[in-house]
Amino acid sequence: MLIAIEGIDGSGKTTQAKMLVKWLKRAGYKAKLTHEPTKMCTGKTIYKVLHGKLKMSKTQLDIVYTTDRLMHYFYEIAPYLKKGYVIVSDRYKYSGIAYGCAKGNRKFINELEKNVPEPDLIIYLRIDPRSSTSRLKKKDAYEKDIKFLTKVSKEFDRLRRRKNMITIDGKKPIDEIHREIISIVTKKLSKHVK
Ligand code: ATM
């Protein structure tokens, strides 16, 4: 089963993804934590752009994000799904769609992402951009821009209507969010047929 944890920067995704994997392992599941952008050559290229070390147009960058996602899926996700792992991905396809659409590439992004495999469950940690940016220590190209994060947030809100996406209030205490996630994941695992 593939679980994606999504949200804007500073929404608590990484903390919750780590806590969930720890809990899954303790509960006896084979579990693996992954992240996008990846550590593969495509992910490294993305971070070079985000840190101003490489120049690329928005469209070129979106193509690299989707390529990175496909590399992620085929090398780091699919082989483990076959072995019965629960994969928890800190960002996945819906980060691509929300950030890409917020940059104004809506039609192009939707076309690019059309054939990227769907996660079984998406947990969206919803938080307002002012609260999230105040949590961030290091700022990169997008994180500096509250206006941009507000657009991304609206795009995530638009995606919330999807039936496999569950929204959690990202301002709640860490442990309370963790308990909510466990309850959602437990229900999903009990219904999940490999
Ligand atoms: P992290 O903050 O999770 O390291 O991700 C780096 C950035 O990549 C993040 N925004 N900032 N800053 C979100 C952005 N991103 C996209 O724009 N499209 C994508 O497909 C993904 C996976 C991330």
C-alpha cells in the first residue's frame, strides 16, 4: 500500500511520515519511508534549481519533478509494494499538481501527471501559510513566498474533494495528528487487498 503525506512546506509532513513508519514497524508491518524530491540524479537537479545553483524554466522544472516521481515510483516504491511493504511517501503526485498548478502550468501539469500511479491513500496536512512559514528554519525559493504558498494551499484545497484524500488540521498537536493518522491508516489497511 502506498500512502502519501502531502501539504505545504512547514505543515508537519516529515515529522508525521517518520512517526507513521515507526508505528507501522512496531505494529509488525514491513514499512519504508521515502521522500520527493528523491536523492537520485533527478532529485539532486531539482534541489540545485531550488538553491539557485542551476537555472531552468518553470516548465522544464516541472518535467524534472515528474521524471523524478516516476524514477521514485519505479525504483523505490513498486519493487517494495510487490514485497508487501507499506510505503509512506513524504510528498508525491499531489505536491506536483498543487505546486505546478500554483505556478500557472495547470494544463501541462495535469497532462504530465496523468499516468503517474495513484497512491492508495493521501493524507493532507492542512495549515495556513503564515503558521507554516513561521515554523520553517531554512527558506528556499518557494518558502520565502507566502503569496505563492497561499496559491499552493488553494490548489491543495481544490484537490481535497478526491475520495482517497483525507484532510487533517495541521495546527493540532503533533501527537493528536499522529493518533488520527494511525486510526485512518489502520482502517485502510484492514480493507486493503494486495
Ligand atoms: P521539500 O520541501 O519537501 O524538500 O520539497 C522541495 C520543494 O519541492 C517544495 N517547495 N519548496 N520549497 C515543494 C516542491 N515540489 C514541487 O514543486 N513539485 C513536486 O512535484 C514536488 C514533489 C515538490
